[in-house]
Amino acid sequence: MHEDTYTEMELPRWPSKGDRRNLEQRWLEKLELLGEGLDLEDLPDGTPRQLAKAVEEFNLRLFWECHETLEDVWRETPYPERFFYHAIIKAAVGFHHMSRHNLHGARVKLADAVRLLRLFHPGCMGLRMDMLLQDTTEWLARLEVDSPVDWAALEASPTPTIQVSDSVPPGVRTPASGG
């Protein structure tokens, strides 16, 4: 699956300069029409280390750092696999905005994350993407209230964590296995 065009989708796997958002939208529309979750089994070399680091940062509420850790991986990964990293990045940035009481930024990024997280099978790449989707959706709902947001109550609540899946198919490299 490392060709320049993903034949099933008839879309380029890599964005051309200045066309990333347009191509991303086309990919999302096609994937959402299929309605099948993506199950990514092949991790690029070096990814388990970076993914494991990003998961640890996310779980420690170091959301900006998680975003930074995965940004280069995301940029160097073709479609549709790059949506996996982008989903985690968007969730991390959404929670970062929330920690800074940026309601608009938190809502936008968490909504983006929910849209992307829906694309993946529950244990995709050895992570419980289903749990992250559920938790992110619940947090987004807490921010979409008409009354003023109770930031103190939100900050006192435990934020979601990215959980490692208990059942990973044999031979699939996960962040927990380190490769």
C-alpha cells in the first residue's frame, strides 16, 4: 500500500503542495461513504517509539507535546493512514485548548478528532480508538452546552487517556511492543 495512488479510492496518497485540505476532504468523504473502519496493521519504521511517546504524553496531559511528537510522523505518512495520527493530534490539540480555556479552539479540534476517530476499528494499531472516540465525544458534549462552561469542574475531571488494546493480532507491531 505504498504506491502513489490508492487504487480503491482513486485518490492520490500524498497531497501536492497547497492541496492538502482539498485532498483530505475528498479522502474523508470517500472513507465516510464506505462506512467501514480502517484497520491499519503496518507501522512505518520508527513509528512505535514515537507513537508510544505520544500516547504517554497524552496520558500525562502533555497535550501540546503529544501533538509535537506526532506531527512529523503525520506529515510523512500517506493517506489514509495519516488520518490515524491526525485524529490523535486533533484530540490532543483540542484538550490543549481546553486546558487554556479556549472554548472555540477546543470545540473545533475535538469535533475534528471525533470525525477522524470514527474512521478506525476499535483496536487500530494496538490502541483503543473506540474508547478515545467515546471519551472525546463525551468531552465535546460537555463543551457544547449553552450555559457558561464550568472550567474548574472540567479541570477537576480526569481527561481521557489513550489505552492500549488487550487483543492485538499476532505480528502487528504496537506502541506497547515497541516494534
